[in-house]
Amino acid sequence: MDEELERDEKVFLLGEEVAQYDGAYKVSRGLWKKYGDKRIIDTPISEMGFAGIAVGAAMAGLRPICEFMTFNFSMQAIDQVINSAAKTYYMSAGLQPVPIVFRGPNGASAGVAAQHSQCFAAWYGHCPGLKVVSPWNSEDAKGLIKSAIRDNNPVVMLENELMYGVAFELPEAAQSKDFLVPIGKAKIERPGTHITVVSHSRPVGHCLEAATVLSKEGIECEVINMRTIRPMDIETIEASVMKTNHLVTVEGGWPQFGVGAEISARIMEGPAFNYLDAPAVRVTGADVPMPYAKILEDNSVPQVKDIIFAIKKALNI
Amino acid sequence: MLAAVSRVLAGAARKPASRVLVASRSFASDATFEIRKCDLHRLEEGPPETAVLTREDGLRYYKMMQTVRRLELKADQLYKQKIIRGFCHLCDGQEACCVGLEAGINPTDHLITAYRAHGFTFTRGLTVREILAELTGRRGGCAKGKGGSMHMYAKNFYGGNGIVGAQVPLGAGIALACKYNGKEEVCLTLYGDGAANQGQIFEAYNMAALWKLPCIFICENNRYGMGTSVERAAASTDYYKRGDFIPGLRVDGMDVLCVREATKFAAAHCRAGKGPILMELQTYRYHGHSMSDPGVSYRTREEIQEVRSKSDPIMLLKDRMVNNDLASVEELKEIDVEVRKEIEDAAQFATADPEPPLEELGYHIYCNDPPFEVRGANQWIKFKSVS
């Protein structure tokens, strides 16, 4: 964000506690000190209001980054995201773009209970007009936020609170101020031959862990990091399935109408279906509001053991 | 004099030997105190400027406030030990609000608040055991460990709500039900200074006024919405006036008697069918916004210390009682000891009680439905859902 704020003076950040508090999760640390009140704006607790204000500013040519302290609170503002931001370019037949980024942590955290743990990938991914990205590691986060800010469309960036504190080795190329991760392109994090495992956000790490365990048993998983929910890079998934003949999807959100459900449907519609040796398997969050107690919470999110189990089932092992 | 002595001796008969020494001294049965005049908005008259405190009530308020205080401090400790997880928003400093409000209403009235709710959960009738066990996520918790800090419920207490401001229309709805049922019950609908800038609150104000709902909107103004001071969040910080067409009063939220009298006044207003009313309680939290917030990046330690030394609600009540012969210092110390023990016992329970059984993960999704299957992390993991 710092690089993009420096690069284009039309870019600004608004949200709760983003300025003087340095960000609820310290994501915007140092930005207010560097850029001041005009570019880094602390808002009152008025999501519907400030999301609308951000969309209006985007319509008038600025490039706002609108932070939701978590995407759970975006529900209060979702009308502005969908009806005012996502649909407008279409409704105006190309006259009115809305170059806005909505970002913030999404999905489960640790012990924050039902109202603070929902994953919105499926909800936002459902809507034409929106782009929806979901970074896993540092490279993803950096490259996607920059692409999102430079994109002239409304982009929803679903970050993950538990990943904020995880450090990754950043390759040389990713350290450039012009390093971008293209929106709409998935990445194969780990090539493999026996099964395609597709995921987004934090669960990508769990998939890689599962792949390491299974590798010792002679099972080589191809782990795909979606990076973008919408527009979905189904081609990369299809090519992989056509190679491995097996598919497991992994997500943190609820199963019904989820990301895995969409992938499964599209695979059936395309060339990869005939290459499947078994039905696609979905690993998801449990179909319950997130419970607080640790044992219940642990069993409500996909764990490495659940992924391993699903992979073996898909491979009929 | 004789009546007082006999009452005191009768009290002594129930208590252990050590108490007899204390009980042999006589106390006043009540005393009258001056309380701060409330600022008024669209009201000709406000609550009385004096309050009568009986010894019995005083001891009860003292014990309740001290219980909330020690409960919160225990939660702080357990959180630092990682026995409590997730979010934990403490209300120490604000005890006069929950205790004073409860003193001004009936158990058959209703109350709803946001996430800084442990104090209200207690004053509305749950035990410290159930509260602490819920915080630690155990089966003995009031929500069987499924809700945690922000989602505790009791009879006529509707939580414990995580989404800032959302509880306010809910409270207006509860008030609608009160009016609908015709039993002259009222609903206390609480929110903070941060939440006061939520649009849905103004929508609730409008409908409550239009339909004359018996809703007492209460802004617990502790000067900071998370890390943002009131001046940086609100174009008008006169929260008691922000109901515009709704009459309002601004109350000293550190004085349990001021809160009580204001609440009685407000409840009477609603019960008389005059429609909603708004109370702003000026109060202060010692802790940061939550356990993740040290609370000193946006306010000074001096400010916190000043409030503690000059306006602490428990200290204010104690001084009043001791200086007016309603209680002795020793007696109040005994209550402190009692409270500490109660909290310690509850904490032990809360730490030792087992977690809820995994089989119950899918329970309580729907109400009054036949049992069904709930999908777990993959299609082979199934949980039973029972209503």
C-alpha cells in the first residue's frame, strides 16, 4: 500500500483505526505518519456510510482503499459494495468506472466465535462486476494488493488475520516496487502427478503440509493456490486435473454454494470431466456457525488431517 | 435505637463469630446523598438531585460492583494465561453502569448490550461460575462454550452482541414486543460512544419515537471507540442530544446512585407510554478496548490514573457508606474477601471443567426441528444436529 500511495496521489486509505492506531492489525502501520490526514483517514464506526463515501470518491476519480476491520462488518455495507460498486460500470454501459479496493481480514481467526469468523469468498465471488482476490503468502499479498489498486474495477481483497504474522521468504523479483501478481491467474505452488489439490488463502499452507506428509507415502500432490476467486482461473485447474485425474478442493468457508462447489461444477462443464477417475472431493469449514470452545472450533475448520483423509478417499486408498 | 440494635443482633445470629464484633456496632439504616444534576434535552424536569441509599441496598451494590470488578480482573489474568481466547472486552471502571441500571429496573424488564457485556451478564442474573466457564469455553458455561465472551444470554438479557450497533434496532424490537404485550415492561438498549455513529441507531430512534416504543436508549460513553477519541469520531459529542426528537439526559456514570435515579426516571417515562428516551452515561474503562489493546497509545496513563483516584465507582460508594455510618471499613473488607473467594472458586471451576463434547458441535442450529445431519470438514465427517 505504501508503494502505491507513493506512486499515485489519487490513492488513499480509509477505515476504522487505520491512521492513528496504525491499523487494528497493524497492516497500515506508519502510513499516517508518512502521508497524513488527507491520504490516511480514520472513520467513525459507520461501515455503510464510509463504504458509500469510498465508492462515491471512486466514482469521482479517486482510487480509494476501503478497509473493513473484518469482512464480517462488510455485511453492514454490502449494498454499497454490490449495488453501488460492482454493478455500476455495467449499468452505465461503460461510462462510470469504480476503481476501488475493499480489503480486510476474512474468515476464521482464533476463538473469535460466530459473528467474527465468516468467510465471504463465496458471497463476493458470486457477483459479476466484482473482482475477488485471496492471497495466501507475502508474495500474494503484496502483488495482489498492488494489482488491485491499479485495477480500474472494484476489487475485494480477502486477507487473513492469522497470516498477517507469518513471515515468508520474498524472492528477489517480488521485492521490486513494480512487482504485480496478475488478478485472475492461479499459481501451482507444488507440482505433482497423482492428485490436484486446489485452495485459497490460509488453507493453501495446510495443503502443502498435507502434500509433504503424503509425499513420504509416495503420493505426489499438485497444490494449486487460486490467488483469485473471481475471475476464476479454471484453466489452470483443468490442465492439472487432466494430468492427475483427481481433484480435491480446500477452503475455510461453508460447503453449501462455496468455492469448491463452483470449481466442481465448472470441471463437470469442461474438458477435464472426462479425465476424472473419481468424483471431486470438497474439504470445507463445518456447516455450523463458528463455535467458541477450542475443541469445537478446531473441528469446524479444515485441518491437515481432513485434507489428507479427503485426498486418500479421492484416490481410493 | 433499640430497633436498630435488635435488627443488627438478628443479623449477627446468622453470621459466624467474627461477625458479632462488627455487628454489635449500630449503623444508620439509610442516608440521603446529593447526586449530580443531569443535563437535560427536551425535558422540563429530570431525575431528583438527591438519592436515598439504604444500608441494605448499599451493601448489595457494593458487593455487586466488587464482584464485577474482580470478575473482570480475573478474566484479564486468565486471558494472559491463554485460558481465555479470542476477544475479551473488559468493563472495569464501568461498574456503576451495570449495577445502577439494574437497580433502576425490574427483573421482568429487558436489557441488551454490545460486547463489553460481562458486567451486565452478572447483574442480569447469571452466576460468576457460568460466566467464567463460558469465557474459558467449557461445558459449564452459560452458552455451553459455544458463544464465548461476546455471546452470553440470560432471561430478559439478549446478549452480548458482536457487531457494533446491531444490538440497537434489536433493543427497539424488544421494546416493540413490550408494548405489544401490554405489561408495562421496558427495554434498556445499550451502545457505546463509538457505536453512536452507526446509521442503524438513527433508524431505530426514528421508529421508536414514531411508534412510541418503551425503549431506553443508553449510550455508555467511555470517551473512546477502540482507539478513537469521541472528538475524532463524532461531529457532536453530546450523545444525549443525538436522539434529536427523543428526550435525553446526561448522567454521571461513575455514581451508582445517579445511574439508578436516572434509570428510574427514564423507566417511568417509558412505562407511562411517552415513548423512547435516551440516557448518556459518562463513564470510563480502565482497560484498553480489548485484551489486544494496551489502551495507552491513544490516552495517557495520567488520565487513567486520575479517573481511578478521583472517580472510581466502588471507591465513591465505599466512601459514602463509611462516612455516613452505613457500613464500616472492616465490613466492606469482609465483603471483598468473600467476593475474592467466590471469584477464585469460579475460576477454578472454569479452568477444570471439561470442554463441550465434540458430538455437540452441530447442536442448536435450528429450533424445534427434528434432528438432522450436519456436514463437517469433508463429506465423511458428519455431526448430528439436535434442536
